[in-house]
Amino acid sequence: MIRKMQSQDIAAVVKIHADSFPNFFLTVLGERFLALYYANVQTAREGVCLVFVPEDGRVAGFAVGAASPRLFYSNLLKSNCVKFMLASVGAALKRPAIIPRLFRALTYSADVPEGDDVAGLFSLAVLPEGQKQGGGKALVEAFAAECRRRGVKKIYLTTDAVGNDPVNRFYIRQGFRLEKQYATPEKRVMNKYWLDVEDYFAGRLGRG
């Protein structure tokens, strides 16, 4: 039920992202931007891209991230900055207020953790029907397993701290530990979590 994301899955992943994260920054940038972003992560050497596919064969969830996240973002921006700018022009014209954040996103990655033994879980979303089948938990396990295979020791993620209790509870149940809470320049309060990969699998073995 979990497999690697393929190019033909991008359209479904974009739709799930837009439905799961309405009014979020990447969603506001539009489907063209999202498709470009996910296609580049899917083909990147550092990319870790998985989809949850129930028995009906329809993509019902995804988990996307990358090992060596600082290197990944650096390569992504060097190779695709102009393409990302062009893909976001329409959104920037409609919402000029997003331009400063867009500029930071396309030019700055110093706050992203670095190291070959680190990975970032950038986005995870599952449709309601997939949630009932344990899609979220299965995606976290498969993501951690792929990271472990690549020699990753720790996985980080960030998510909203306010009005996002079910998601925060989900990640805590999976073994993620809150490192800190911080505010973005837009005053959005975020939680930053870390998962120790070996502790995660040791815990699963113990529970089994």
C-alpha cells in the first residue's frame, strides 16, 4: 500500500496537497508551482517521496522530504530558481503581500538543518478515507525506513502550533519529540519536531 512516488502521481499529490493545506503558502502559489516543486523533489537524488495507495489503486496520501536537506534545497534553488519565480508570478500579482516570503523561500536556506545523517519530512497529507486505513502511520513508518536505509539518524519536521492539535498529537504518537516553538516573520507560530530513527524502530519492536 506504500510505494515510491512516480511522475504520474504528481497531479494526484498536488490535488491532495491543495485540499489538505488550503491557504497555506505553497498552496497559495498555485498548482503549477506545486507540480514543479513535487516533480523536482521526486527526481532529486536526496528526495524521499512516497505515496499511500489503498486497494482501489487511487493515491490517497503522500509523504515527501529529503535526506541532506540543506544540500537538497541548495541544489533545488540553484537549478530551478527562475522556473519557480515564473510559476509564482500569477500568485504574487494577486497577493503582493506574499512577495517577501517568496523571496526568502527562493534565496535562503541557512535555517535548514545540514548533514548527511539528517532528513526533513517536508509534507505529509492523507485523504480522510486513507486516514481511516492508517495511511498516515504507514507513511511515517515507510519514510523512516527509507531514511534509515540511507544512513539517516534523525528526521525533522515543522508544523503549525496553533489550531493544529490533531496533527501535533499525531506526530507525537509516532515518536516525534518537540524541540522548540518559534514564530516566523509573518507571526505564524510553529512547532519543530525531531525523530530519532533508531529509537523509532526500537520502540516499534518493543511494542510488537
